[in-house]
Amino acid sequence: MRILVTGGCGFIGSNFIRYYLKNYPEVSIINVDKLTYAGNLENLFDLSHAPNYYFIRADIADAARMEELVRKGIDAIVNFAAESHVDRSIEDPSSFIRTNIFGTFVLLEAVRKVSKEQKIRFLHISTDEVYGSLGKTGAFTEETPLAPNSPYSASKTAADMMVRAYFHTYGLPAIITRCSNNYGPYQFPEKLIPLMVSNAMEDKELPIYGDGMNVRDWIYVEDHCRALDCVLQNGKEGEVYNIGGASERTNLYVAKSILDHLGKPHSLIRFVADRPGHDRRYAIDFSKIKRELGWSPTISFEEGISRTIEWYQTHREWWKKIKTGEYLDYYRRMYHER
Ligand code: NAD
Ligand code: TDX
């Protein structure tokens, strides 16, 4: 089996490739990544000499390259490639439209063009953010109406709709997964958990948006990878599967538990201006994937956060290198000039 993974040099993509090649050494993976600010070859350094792993630097919005690649006899595409950070989408949505919407369309077209000769399963990695925001109770099901609130989530929603349309119109064998907030090794330190962990380790302030009572459902990245494996193997074409971590926490709780783990004072927490259009609460009903594919999360938030903190403690060089230059400009704009 040959799988084309897009965005494999990012956080979830790199964890997925490592997970997959460890569990299925007979599979070949071609990783296509543009290497944006979020793509890092070091995330898969350990696999660079593996005989069944190939890296190609390319943009998913490049139609000629994508068609050439899908003609290389691949069986499946797992589409992780995206601009993924909500705050950056608020600053400038253009790259989100280009990669998340147009890039997904380009991939779908490439698959459609070869579909008479080759069957390629298309697994599209989406997000719970397409459903919008919840009140105090309830959880997103696959039937919840889509109501995105940020340019990021709007771009992901548009991509989902194109995937859906290609299944219904052209019979393209596509499946969509919508997962909650991931955390774990190799996450870029602009996202809440790695930002809080690395700042706390450097005795820097932990910026919390608004009142810190926004709730996210946290899933350890390895549980997400296992869910994607189930869907890729046994998911039904044309379906959507929600994936959740059964770990709803407020942002303030997350920040405090990181500080407690590291033995740092809560006084490092600094409340800063809220994110515009900030979704209040996400929660996922993952009963469909549990019932139909037998998947449930296995790693509790307490276990996952302590594994994650340990990883950032033993991989200081990885994140220290990132938190320089361009990153510092971004950080200054985010927290000091908003
Ligand atoms: P990430 O930002 O860490 O990685 C994205 C990767 O895509 C990077 O390696 C980047 O170089 C690559 N990329 C960006 N534009 C590209 C293009 N035009 N062509 C080729 N490669 C390109 O993101 P992540 O957190 O690993 O998220 C991966 C996917 O999972 C995204 O589609 C995201 O929407 C989705 N998702 C993420 C989360 C989360 O909590 N991180 C939750 C649910 C869904
Ligand atoms: O410095 C911060 N302070 C803060 O309070 C940051 C970076 C975030 N936050 C808050 C905003 C959110 O309520 O923490 C929460 C999590 O923020 P992010 O890590 O930016 O994630 P989120 O906006 O929830 O989106 C994430 O989950 C869904 C991913 O980035 C998306 O790619 C994914 O689709």
C-alpha cells in the first residue's frame, strides 16, 4: 500500500507518519509538504533514511505537481496540509483560502482525473471548529449544522463542502474526520499547550485570552492517529467521523495544571485581550466512530499532559530554535500590539 500524506512535516502529520510506519512497516509513505513556517523537516529526522518513506517539497495548490504525484500508483491520500492557526487567520486570511480551500480542491481534481484508472481513497482531516461554538451544555455530533466563526474555520468548512460535493457528484471515495484540539510532541509553540509549557519553562508569562473560561476538548495526538488509522482502514466512503478526547478543560485550568506540573507559580499567568470572535466551548460526541469502528480515546488529559511536558523538557533545542526571529515578531504582534 502507498499513501500520499500532505502536510506531513507539521505536528499531526509527522506524528501520523511515525505512527503508521511503526505499525505498518510494509506500507510506503510519500510526504508532500510545502515547508511553511509550521513545516519542519526535523519532525521526521529519525525517518529520513527509512526505505519506505519519501519526502517531496511541493505545494498542494500546484495542480501539475499534484496530478503527477497521484499518478505514482498511490492507494490513499491523507490530507493534513493546511494553515492551522486561528490567530494567524485573523491577521491575514489569504493563505488559509489558498491552501485550505484551493489546495484541497486541487487535490480532489487530481484524484478525479485519474479515477477511471486508479481508485484513491481520500481521507480529509478537518476540525470540530467547523461546527462553531457551544453553550454550557451539549456536544457536536456529525449532524450539527456547520457554523464556522473564524477565517480558519470558514476555510476548513469550505474544504469539507468540496470534499462532500466530490463524493456526491463524482463518486470520489472520500471520508472526512473532524477532531478536537490535539496536543503532544512536535506541536508548534504558537498553540496553547506548547506555548504555555515552553513559556513556563523559561519563566515567561502565560498569556490567557479574555477570562480564560473558554473550553476546549483535548486529545493526545497518538489517540487521534489511531482514530485516523481506523477510519482509513474501515471508514465508510461519504461519511463524516467526529473524533474527541473526552477531556473538556478551560484554558485557565490547562495553564494552571502546566504550572503545577513544572512547580512554577500561578502568578506567571497574564490575562490579555480576547481573541476576536473567540469560540466559547467545544465538545465532541464521538459515539459514531466508537460504535461503528470501535475507537475510543485511551490517554487521559493528566497522562497526556505529563507526557507532553516531559517531551518539551527533553527537546528544548527543538522549540528553542523555533522561538527566535520570525516567531518573536509574531509573538510581539499577538500579545503586545493587539
Ligand atoms: P501544522 O500547522 O502543524 O502543520 C501543517 C503542515 O502543512 C505544515 O507542515 C505545513 O508546512 C504544511 N502546509 C501548509 N500549507 C501547505 C501547502 N500549501 N502545501 C503543502 N503543505 C502545506 O498543523 P497541524 O496542527 O498538524 O494540523 C494538521 C491538520 O489537522 C490541519 O488540516 C488542521 O486543520 C487539522 N486539525 C488540527 C487540529 C489541532 O489541534 N492541531 C485539530 C483538528 C484538526
Ligand atoms: O496564547 C494563547 N492564549 C489563549 O488563551 C493561545 C495561543 C490560545 N489561547 C486560547 C484560545 C483557545 O480558546 O486557548 C485555546 C486554544 O487555542 P489554540 O491552541 O490556538 O487552538 P484553537 O484556536 O482552539 O484551534 C486548535 O484546535 C482546532 C487548532 O489550532 C486548530 O488547527 C484545530 O482545528
